[in-house]
Amino acid sequence: MDLLLRMEGSQVLTIPPGQISTYLNTTISRHAETLAEEEARRLQREEDARLREEQNREYQEALLADQMREMEQREAVERERREQEEKEEAERLKRVKEESRLEDSKILLEGAGEPPSSQKTGVARLRFTLPNGKKVDRRFHSTSTIEVIRAFL
């Protein structure tokens, strides 16, 4: 800030208080524009600081919202991936179970065997009609269980 009025020395003591007051008022009025500019600059600095603080706060809020949105998206993708893996694992287990059931059925049928065509007693002949209309005939031992018949199907 600039020096607006300078009074020093023993002369100051000889000046009446009214005249000092007049000097001060004259100096203030002469430099009122400078004082007003300085006050305007101070107010502008305060306004700029307040605006910067508000912008920083809004930026931080937006950044946090973006981070939350990204985290939710990652969680959704991870959840979908896990669901897909679980579905694939369930399908794989279903295939393995079906293959195991088919293998068990083959072993059961091989163990029971089909009676020779010359054997007439102790034999049951069954005819199955498939959903497509095809008819399948098969001979079973009369001692064969329902499990053997199911294994054939």
C-alpha cells in the first residue's frame, strides 16, 4: 500500500487536533479511489477464494459419485460373471451326472444282458413306443428289475 500522508517530528505536536483531522479527511478523500480499488480487490480475492472452495467441493462430490458408480458397475460385472460361472458349473455337473447315469445304465444292461432268442421261458418281451412314434421291442429276463428296464430306456 502507498503512503497517503506523512507527518513527523515536533511540528505534529504544534498542529491543533482539528487541523490534523482536516489533513486526514483531505488525504482520505484524495485517495478514496485508491482505497475503493483496494477494497474491491480484497472483496474480489475473497469471492474468488469462496468460488474456488465451492468448485473444489463440487468436484470432490462429483468425483465421489463417479467412483461409486464405477464401483457399482464393477460389482455388477463381477456378479454377472459369478452367475455365469455358477450356471456353467451347474450345466457341467448336470452333464456329468447324466453321463454317469448313462454309464451306470450301460453297465447295468451289460450285466443283465438280453436273453438268447432260443430261450422261451423266463423271458418277458416288451414293446416301447417312443415319442417320435417309433416302436422298439426288447426281451428281458423275467428276473430283471425295473432298473434294468429304465436303463434300457
